[in-house]
Amino acid sequence: MACDVRKCKPILLLIVKLTLVNLAIATKEEKVVAQSKFPSEFSFAIEHHIPRRLAKFDDPKSYAFDASSGSASRHVRSSASSTGATPSQASGTALRPSRCLGECVKYGTCYEELGRCDCPPGRVGADCSSLLPEPELTRLCTANGHTNITCAAQLEPALCLNACNFRGRCVGGVCVCHPGFFGADCALSLAAEQPADRRGSKASGLRMELLAGQNYTARPSGPRIYVYELPPDMNTYQNLDRLDRPLMYLLWQRLLSAGLRVADAASADFFFVPVRVRLAYDSDRVVKTVSYIRTMWPYWNASHGGSRHIFVHTGDWGRDELSEDAQLLTRNATWLTHWGLARDHEFAGWKQAHRPGRDIVLPLMLAPTVLSTYRLPHNSPLHPAGTRMPRVTTLFFAGRICGSRAQPTTNGTYPNCPNVLGREDAYSAATRQRAFFHHHGRPNWKMVSTSRTPALDMMTAKFCLAPSGGGQGKRSVLAPLLGCVPVTVTDGLIQPFEPELSWERFAVGVRERDLPVMHELLERLRPEQVAGFQAALPCAAQHLFWSSLYGSVFGEDGAYDAFETLTQVLRMRAMYPNVAPEEYEFVDSAFAAFMECREPPPSALRQMTAAVMAAKSGMQRALAGSGVLRRPPPHRRQAANASSGTTGLSTLMSSAASGPVVRQALCSHSALPTPGAPSCSRCVRRRGRLLNPGGTICCNTRELAKCLRLWD
């Protein structure tokens, strides 16, 4: 039906007007919803008088508060947990009131075990409700390696420990956990069932659980490691993405994904102290940390002054860099370091830093730039598809010769380095200077300060000099990765994982006094001896490389990597506390098989089961009498050890009983074809120095309890 324009025009204008009004209302509603989830940084800052760089992470609209009671009971209004489960949903119980008073859960994280309110950078006070003044905030940020962009601002989750397990926000490197979750990586929550009697020490009244809702279980074979939850200003305030040696944090992440971490301290074999120790001035942090632990938990004193406590030192000189107070305070603890000097070195002026049987020497974690320089991701000779070139050079070394980085003289006079620093002999204990002096011009030897083709040179050399430098040298790790037999020369220096890892099977040790005749010693080796060293290198390289943290580079699956090697060493110490480390392979055939990169026989798993049970029940002496600790004959590697003991831990035994274990491939960095291995470039949460949450072995695994377990 036709419509008169004069009559229909008002109606059309009304329809258009109503449409525009509805559209405006809808747009406004969408904006309100968006602001409720992601509040405007600017408007929120004005409303609450907060500096703009702080406003990003203060979002009170995410929570519902019980103002009438004045308690710290907090409930999530929306889906707070990225895993889709709040603590109440995970445990099947109602969310308990927080032990922290005031507005702690609004601005920080309540560590429920102690009732301690952990504040992110920029927040202070008993409940984190106060803002740090701008000048003080700037000083705090600068002192911890932050910029205005990364300090006290919400960052992507991967820049926090374990990405906060996607149960919190990453604020300036500190996890601000959703209500009910707590801990440095938001992995902890209160268990559904709590003990009726909570008397005793301050830290013993509550039962906690790890990764609630993910069915997390500890590795049956152990070791079981309890991790202290320290205030964030002691360990996570630092800009973790700028650490030059982040190994302590990587180990901290991996303990959870590997199933070694436990929430019950009473069941722990060891206690991990997550404090960064890199240089001498970190000694004060160690003293402060131990003092705090002794005040808040009973475990340090109960373990005879920290005898089962583990610290990590990533500096060049290990324990020797600690102050006398820090060394004395941690004299009974175990230090994981890169520097294994087991006795004083008078010539160099070095002091003993390593205590065999108590401390453990860890291999250096090679930076990605080092791996690229030596072309390991491109053409590793250990990779099944790698190129194996004729090894025509007898010995190769390229690197700094003089401590001052000056060029050594070649005119036949010694010293061949200028004493610019006043302590030239202290650099490498003069092993580099003397080796260059005696052998730099020797036929078929290549000893230079620089090389344009270091990877090719190592891949075509039979032996590679692996001296110390300004601390532990990286060549003791690089040489095996490139199929070159390492030659160690520093007296009294324990190599990574030595003596548990038998370096005499794949390396040549030369005493410092024999440096002038090193060529004669190498020439005396029979061809079959050299072939034996080379055959043992692929297994040694696995033990020395942190594959599960970084990813595969030569086709390895991570089952025997440096982290798993450390795990096995700690397992042996927990099971056999009175056995010397060099005897481990004689008393535990599963350990012997592991160190040779082979699957343990079923009899070895039964032996390990019995040892685990005995260690937990205090029956070590009874086991020794039953023959489980019997020293096997020298040909132990050719025949399985006879062992006695009860059966158990069926998950450990079933795999070996059914034949060779087929493991899921670790993601690979190699450009060479690696069947079944995805590229590590597809790890969507891989970021910065912390790499992937839980280690790269957990690439794209959102729930760390479901991360691949190689030895369960």
C-alpha cells in the first residue's frame, strides 16, 4: 500500500531515531561489560589516585567483597581461573575465608600457610592496600632490573614463574594469584580436608595441595622436594627476563612439572630454597633467607642445621664467592654450583669451593647464542641425520688465552701474556697460557684465540681442550655435544656430575705439570681407546645438556638430560645416605643403567622399589643385610644384578617388564629431520629467559600436572 510522504515522514524519522537510540544503548552496555573485565587504565587511575603504570593490575571489579563482615573472605565474581576451576571447584568445597586480613586478596596474594600477604611491586602494607610513592617505586624498579614498562605493570603470563599456572596475573614478574590460590607460581591451595588439631608451629597447621583439580601426584621413585614459599621481594621482584643465568628459576619451574615437588614437608627428602645467588653481594640475601626460614618453619633446625636443604649458585666461583657468614650458615646444606674446585689451588690463589659428597657440580646451561655460534641446531654430528666429518685435527682450542684479553706472544718466551691485571696467573690457573705456549705451533694442532669456524673445527678434531677460565669453562659441555673428546687440565677441579658421571669413560684428564708433554700423552692412546671415548660421547652429551628445559638439539628425548641426571643423583642420596657417590652404580643397577643411557632391567626396578620403601621406613641397614646393597662384580654391565626385596611401585616396573619404552618426542630446535618431534618454535608460551612454563618439555601443555613424565 502506498504511503503519503507527508504522513509517513514523521513515522520514518521516529523509527530512525529509535534505532539510533537502541544502537547507542547497546554500544554503552558493551563498553560497560568490557570495562568490568578490562577497566580503563586512565579512568581507574584517576578514580583511585593511582599512577598509570600501577593502574593496569588493580581491578577491584573482578572480586565481590563482604563489606558487612569486614573479613578477608573473597569470592571470584567471574571465571577467575584460566584453567576453568577455582579452588572451590577443584576441591569440591566452598572457598574458605582467607587468613589474611584487610584487603590483601584485592591487591596481593595471601600465602595461606603463614597468613602472609605477598604484595606485587608498587604495593606495600600489611594488606598491600598502600601505594609505594613514585620516587621509592622508581628506586625499587631500578634495583631489580625493571624499566617503567615492566615494573609494577601487568605483563604477559610467561614472564612470571610457570606463567602463574594460569591461576593469576603476572605483575612486574610477581604472580598475583586468584583468591584461594597462592605461592610464587599460584600452584598451591588449601586441601579439602584439614587436620582437626592445628596446634604446633605456625607453618604446620594447614594441609596444602599442589595444582588442585589436575590430579597432581608426586613421582613414585622420588626424590620428593619441598619448596619454600618466600616473600616475593626475596626472589621474584627481579626482572626475570634479564637474568644472564636463570638456571635456579628454571629448576624451580621444572620441579613441579617433573612431579618432584610435594606440598607436605613431612614427606620431603629435600628442601629447595628458591633464592637467587649469582655474585658475592648475594651473600646478604642468603643470610636473610635462612634467618626467615628458621623463624617461620621448623624444618631447617629439624634437619640438623639445613643438612637436607638445597641452594643454587650460578656464579663463576661457587661457594667461594659467599661471605664467611653465609658459608658458615649453610655449611650443612647442599649447593648446586658450576664450580667444582675440591681443594685449594695455591698457584692460582683459589680456595676450595666444592665439597665432594655434599655439593653437586652442574653443567653450564648454554645460551641460545652459544648454540647458534657452534651451529648445534643446524648440523650436530650427534644427530642421527647429522654430518660426520673425518676428524683430521689432533687437538683444537679457540678462546681467550690471556686474562686481560691481550694477544699472547709467539716469540718463544714465557710468560706469554702481559700481566695487565696483576693476577694473570689466576686466570685459568695459567693452563690456557701454558698450553698455548707449548703447543700453539704443533703440526696438526690448532690453538688460536679466535676462529671463524669454531663448529667446523670442533667437528673435525679428535680432542678439544676444555680448560677452566674465569670459572668453569663451557667447553666441557660443548665438546661432547660436537663429538669431540674433551681434555680437562685444571688440577682439583671436579667436572659436572663427577664422580657420579664417570668422565674417564669419555674424556682425558691431563695434570697441569704434564701440560708440556700433553701431545705425548695423547699420542700414546690406542685407536680403540679413542674410539671408546667417542662411542661414549652421545650418552655423556645427554647428561650434560638441559634438554627438558631448552628442547632437543641432536635428536635426544630428554630422558637422560642434565635435569634427570640431577634428579637421579638426588634420588641416590636420599636412598643411600651412607654410600659414597662413586659407589652409586655398584649398589643400584637402575642408576648404573641410567648413567649409561639405557633402560633399567626389571630386577633393577624391583631393587629401586625396595630401596625407596626402605629409605622411607628407615630400614637401610636391613636392606644391606638382605643383599640389595651387595657390590656387584666388575662385569655388572653385561649381566643384570640379582637383587632381593619386596615388589611395589607398579607404574615403575610395568614399563621395563613390557620391553623398551617408547617415549613421546621432545620438541626439537634442530634444522635436521627429527621424526616425530615437533618444532620448539610452535611453543606458543615460550618467552624470554624463563622459556616455557614447566620447561620446554611441557611445550603447549597448559596443565603442568599433565606434562610428559619420562620416568613414571
